[in-house]
Amino acid sequence: MPELHLYEYAVVRVVPKVEREEFLNIGMILFCKKTNFIEAKFHLDAHKIYCLAKDLTIEELRENIKAFENICLGKSCKSLIADLDGPSRFRWLTASRSTILQCSKVHPGLSENLNQTLENLFDQLVK
């Protein structure tokens, strides 16, 4: 019988104007403590983003996503958060905040293949 891994995930959203509470799902972050797996995946649809926020530049959003990805992977990016362990980085990235990038609530699941699970969730909830 294949081993199942407990994982947690959140949907990453762009929220151009927090006061309007409108958002667009643009990514996923998936974490498994047992295997030390933490990965994020993003897709930007410039047309949809422009419909939601005409004044937001895609380049500005890409810079925010790059910082999110670097912290997720623990890459040095002039952030002390990137130096934390995987569980701490995941908790920090998915914490509630009022910024242009926000995460949904964290949801749990079980998976035999974490990479495939990330792809499946991404296809269902982002694309």
C-alpha cells in the first residue's frame, strides 16, 4: 500500500484593492512537514488582472510573486523569513494580511504524490 502524506495548501490570490475585497486566484502553495516539501506555483492572466485592476502593472505583481517564491523555497532574498525552516516559512506566507498577495485559509489533505497533488489543485483552483 502506498504511503500517504499529510499536506496543507492555500490558494494565493491577487487583491489589488483590499478595501473592495475582490480577488483573483493566481497560485497555490503546498506544504508537507513530514517530507519537508514546500512549493508554490503561479499563473498570471494579464487580461483578467487588468479587468480587476487597470492600474496594477504585471511587472509589479511579478516582483511580489518572485519574493513569495524565494521565501517559499528558502532562497536568500534579503528577507530573514527566507532563512526560517519550512514550517515557519509556510505559516508566515499563509498568515492573514492586507497586501496585494494574500492566501486563502489553509486546507489539509492526504497525498501519495505531492507534486501531482500540487498540479491537480492548481488546475482545479487557479487555471
